[in-house]
Amino acid sequence: MLINRRKFLHLGSLATGTLMLPKFLKAFETPAHAMNGNKVLVVLQLSGGNDGLNTVIPVRNDIYYRERPGLAIARDKALSLNADAGLHPSLTNLKSLYDEGNLSVLNNVGYPNPDRSHFRSMDIWQTASNSDEYFNSGWIGRYLDAQCNGCSKPTQVLEMDDMLSLAMSGDQMKGIALRDPRRLYETSQDPFYKDMLEAGLHEQPEDPGSYLYKVMAETLSGADYIFQQSKLRPSTTVYPNSEIGKNLKTIASLISSDINTRVYYVSLGSFDTHVSQQAKQEKLFNDLNDAIKPFTDDLKANHRFEDVLMMSFSEFGRRVGENASGGTDHGTANNMFLISGGLKNKGLLNEMPDLSNLTEGDLNQHLDFKRVYATVLNKWLQADDLKILGRQYEHLDFI
Amino acid sequence: MNTNNQLKNKHLWWRAGFGPPATEVTVLSKQKPEALFHSILKASEKKPDFFDCSDPQIKDLVMGNQFMGPGKMGLLKPEEKQMIRKQSVLDITRLNIRWLNEMTDSPAQLREKMSLFWHGHFAAKTINILYDQDLLNTIREHALGNFRDLLMNVSKSASMIQFLNNNQNRKGHPNENFARELMELFTIGRGHYSETDVKESARAFTGWGTNLQGDFDFRPRQHDDGIKTFFGKTGNLSGEDILGILLSQKQTARFITGKIYRHFVNEQVDEEIVNALASAFFDSGYDIRRLMTSIFTSSWFYDQKNIGSQIKSPVLWMVGIRRQLPMEIQNPAAQLILERLLGQVLFSPPNVAGWPGGKHWIDSSSLMLRMQIPVLINRSAAILSRPKDDDDIMMGMKDQALARNLIKSRNAGAQLFQTKIHWDEYIQNFNGIKDIDIYTAIRDLLLQKVMPMNEHELAKYIDESSRESRIQSITIRLMGTPEYQLC
């Protein structure tokens, strides 16, 4: 049975007579579009610790070639960015974006006292904590809290996955995770849920029971809303059949709809290349490279590329020296890609890693990732970065 | 009908254990909560069976290397280390399942429930089966004993020493990780110690290490035996002295009691009650059994505001279903997929602070999944969700045997839950109950909170074709409600 959104909202309106209409349902009655001009952030998580040195390659650095006799990428194979740096040979479409001025690179990004456990370091990146702090909420979740105080529209933040990452989990609000708008819609539209909601919806946010009903209501109406939006202007561009391809296609379709989503989150991995790195990283980069072209083409065709910023990160980089298994082990600082038609500063935005100045064989970070977050929150999403991050970080000027 | 006692007894079963077992249905309304508590306590005081899920390969390797001195893990050949790691991943899965079975079947409900609490309090993740099972066995042995013994043993466990880098804590090169978490998370709590306390106590723990077998190993030559000052005490303080000084602070009793109250009673703390409990806990010399007895035999524990006020953790939710619905799970590893999808993988806490719990368990994905699972279990149906990778465990080895197994179990999501529910056994519980009262009986058995949808509204989702199918479908539907997430 299909329950259309209008009917669902009508149900909410009916309730006003006898019950108070919960604020979080009201939110869906007055659409707040992320219309043209409204900026959208797409976070690309390279899970597992991508090897930054074989991503943006220091093609003139003797130490790099000395430390990686088996893994180093030859200068003439790398896609030249400038005299000192080249991109991984698989990233041809990223190289084109770079040449157009739509891709910038931040080098040496990290945080003090780096942690080499995947989970812990990912936690630090997702919660925007220092390495000796433990936060229970993620930075994008707290953005949702700040944007949505009392309005409760979790569709502002969507993750392309079956499970919601900590990054999207706020103290009050949580984003929605989905792999496929239709599947989310179908699983959530069991009439049993709707009937329970109708009977059980009441507004006592402090009570855990009411919290469950609130999440259920947001999920049901959110799933419906996302599904309707995904059908509005679905992308007709051909994407590769990979997971990242499907996810970017869904994101492109939603971006060209009237949906209120401001942040999309998508992951690619695993980049944990302890063994036979060359083949693994190449495969993942091919997937990324093949998916990014139709995605940016879509955005350009819909005149949204100026409003969309894609930002990549990984929980850590890898050690400078290769290991004995044709791979690299967990390291520290890493690079980030910034992809958008609206970049103010283009190209390589800071110096390449200094391989002669390492700490126990690892790169030193020169740029706290929280400065990048602060910049994006403040300048791109027009949010209160101090409130969301809890500290004031100096902004960068790439946007 | 003494429904009041029934509700109280169920409350006790959910908080002091993993929910009422199906077999208790008929006595739930007859027993006095205090009598029930004492029977649970008595069963929980027995010494626990030692869990050993480690593969002989690992034991042989480790025991065969006894000649190797302390901290000589580095002397293992790379392939030996890799074998330990790979085999550990499989063995820890078995340990996980072993513990879930214990939680489900053991009469020592309070001991296992307390152990799960301490497992989150003393959160560690090592991916070494010997270390993980040793710490769990320590915790289960002391779960209801004395907090002083528990703290001392955990602090000297290989698991904690490795997880918080104390093997690297050496004279002249202190590593403060353990000292800091000891105070922030394990004993006294944030705001009650200074950075100097962290630095000074880290020096006292220098030389605390562990050997390959996982035994505590004190290394005098790495120990800083200079003068330290900690909480006003000055001298050549040892690690044991530091633990003693922390335990001599009443704030430690307050911190632990407050956490226990939030976990076992209500997230909204009643300061007066917690202060009184903390004083008694302190005066008893940290007797955990006595503290839990005061809580579960108090009248305020059974106050309406405490009943149904908590969101079940994924493990409590899953074990609770198994206790209420007798079933045979043909692919027990599928439970780990659920743990992962719902955010509570045993032996893999998010960080040293453990699982934050409460509302943090619930987002749109986890709630919808929890509400769908009872239907899926009943049909042995496929679940389409896939958990995220765990790179700490997989190490990018997707093409290797270990990773193949993991991926197999990950994709096992596609045919999750080959279960046989013993409906006959379950339905027997309702013998003697009139058809017209069945709904109420099942509802009162399963739920701790009033469900807004009434029997009439639920009726269209119920298979009325026979008494059996009616009982089945009411049960499955009620387990798929928001109320069933609460206890």
C-alpha cells in the first residue's frame, strides 16, 4: 500500500484538533528547498587509510623513491599537476578537474598526537575531537542540531549507507542513512508503522518512548520525502555500476531535485593496503575516477557545480616507507581533495609533504582538519562553526 | 490478579538480567520481587565457568615461547604474529557467541548483566583472543565482588595494558594514556584530578607490562622509583599505591555509583539516592554485591518513572528476544552482524569510554531494523542491510582467507537468521488463558510500557486463523513496536 506524503501530512494536520501537532512534522509542511544558490556539501570518506603519498605523488622527491623501491610511482607515469607533484595514474578525470580549476588539494592535513587505530582515528575525524577527547556526536550531526533547532528535518543530512555513521549523529538530531531511496521507502511504508504512529505520536521529547516515536515519524516522512524527490529529476547520465557510481548517481538526482538536503556523505574503501597496495588502490581509484566524471558532468549540466563542494578525507595516511608485503602501514598526515565549480583558490593549496622531516617515519601534520571543517561550516554552509566545533579555528580561503 | 507484581518482576528481570525467561510466565505474577531478586542473586554468586575459546594453535605457540622474556612479542616471526591475529578474529567471534549463550541461558543473570556493564566500563579492544578472554573472565569473576579487586585485576590485565599503551610507559619516557583514562573513566571522573596528577601517576605505572602469555609483568628497570606527589601524598609511589589513593577518594565511589544508577535504574539521576548509595558503597569498602542488593531491593527502584524508562542496548534486546522466544539459531554468527548493524559489537567498543548508550542506540536505520527483525526471524527471512567494514579487523586483507570468511559472514546478512522458533514451547505458557485475554497476557509479558495502539487497532495485523497463529502473530507484532525497545 502506498501512503502518499500529502495524506501523511494530512494525518498530522488532523491531529492538531485534538493533539498538538509535533513541530517535527510541521517541518515537512513548509518545504525549505536547498534551491539554486544554496550550497551543498558532499563528504567522500576514503575508509581504511588511503595512501596519500601515492595519491598526490612527490615526483621530484628522492626520499620518496628511496623509501618506496617497489611502490613508488614513476614521475612519467604520474599525471603531472606541477613540477613537484603528480596524481595517481588512475585519476585521469580528477586531473581534468584540476586542469579546469575545479579541484584543489590540501596537503599535510591531520591532528596533533595522531592515533593509528582505524576506529579511533575515524572517530576523531568524524566527531572533530582532539585525540585525547571522546565525543558522542559527530560534526555533521551537530551541524544538524544547530541548523535544525526545533525544526527537526533530518533529511538535511543524508548518508549513502545502511548504517548511519557517527559523523551524522548529533546530540539532538540524527541524519538518515539510505542506500536506495526506493528501498528505504518500501521498508518504511509498512501500514503497521503508520498505524502505530497515528496512535502513538505525542510530544514529550524528554521521554525515551516519545523519542522513538519521533525517530519513527521522521524516518517515515523522511523516506517518503526522499523517494518523491528522487523521482523528480532523476539523472539520465550513465554511471558505472559500482557502489560509488550508484551512490553518486543518487546524490546527483537528489541535488537536482527540490530536496532540502545540505550534506551528503558517501564512503569508498577499504584503502587499508598493508598487502599488494598497487592493485588495490588502483581498483578503488578506478571506481572513483569512473564515477566522478558523470557526477560532475551532471552537476555542470544542471548548473549546480558552483553550489556543490565535494571534500575527501581518510582517517590517516600511510607510512612513508613501504613494508615487506608490497604495501604500507598506518601513518598520520594526509591530503584532502576539494572538488567544486566554486573554488576560490585553485590547485595545490599548500606545500607538499616534507619527507626529510619525519616523526618516527611518519609525516608531520601542518593543518588541523578541524580548520577545514570550520571553513566549510562557516563559509559554505553558513553555519556557526564555533558552536558546532566547540572551538574557534582559523578559516582557510579556498571558498 | 497481581499484575503489579508481574510488572515489578519483569522490571527486575530486565534490569538485573536479560529479561524474563519464557518459562517464568506463570510465576511472574505470584512471586515477590524481593524473593525473585534473592534467587537471581544466589544463582549469580556461583563462580563462573571459565571461557576458553582460543584455538590450540595459538596456545601452543604462546606456551612454546615461554622462554621468551617480557615484552618479547617482537621476537615472534611476522607469520606467527599474523597467525595469532587471524585466528584471534575467528576465536573472538566464538567467544562473542559463547557469551551471548551464557547471557541467554545462565541462571546467573545478574553476574552476566553486571559483567556486560563492566565490559563497557573497562572498555578495551585488542584483537588477541587470549587477552580478550582473560579480561572477560576477570570481569565475570569479580563482577559482583569487590570493586577494588576488579580495578586492580583489570589494571594489570594484558588487555588493558596493551590497549592503553602501558607497555610503552617507561622511566624517563612516560606514556600517560593509562593514567589519564584510569582517572577520567575508570575511577574518579573528569574534573576531579589535575594534569599534574596524570603526569605523576603515569610515572608510578612505568614498568607495568605484560608478557606474551598475557600475564602481568613488572619490569623494575623500566620503573621510575623517584618521588611522586599524587592527591597530596608524596613518596616513591607504586602503581598499586595510586589505585589505593584513588579508591580512598569518596568521589570514586560517587562516580561509579552514579554510572551504575544511570545504567541500571534511570538516566535521570536522583542525586539524593545516588549520594546515599555512594556513601554506603564507600563504607562497605566497595562491595558491589551489596550495592546492587540495595538498589534492587529498594522501593524507589520499582517507581513507575523507572519502569520502561530505558532503551535496551542491542545486546540486551537480542538476548531478551532469545530468552522470551525459545529458539534454535542455526547460524549463530549472524548475531554478530546484528551487533554490528545495531552498534554494539562485544569486544569491540567504540573507544575506551565504552558505548554511550541510551538515545545513542537509536537512529532511523537502527530503529527500523529493530522493528523489522522479529518478523524476519520468524520467517527466517533475508535482511538486506549490510554492516560497514571494520578495518581494524580486516586490515585490508579482502583477498585472503580470513577476509573471505569475514566477508562471507558479512554477506550472510543476505540469509540471516536460519532460526527455528519453538513455538509449541512458547505457546504452552498461555495454557489456561482464555482466548479473549490472550492479547493482554502477551502484551503484559512482552512490554514494559503502555502501547498507544490498542488491541482493536492491532487486530488487522493479526492472523486469527487459530489460537496458535494468533499467539504467534501477536507476539511477533508486539516485538516490532517502539515499546519493545524499552525496558
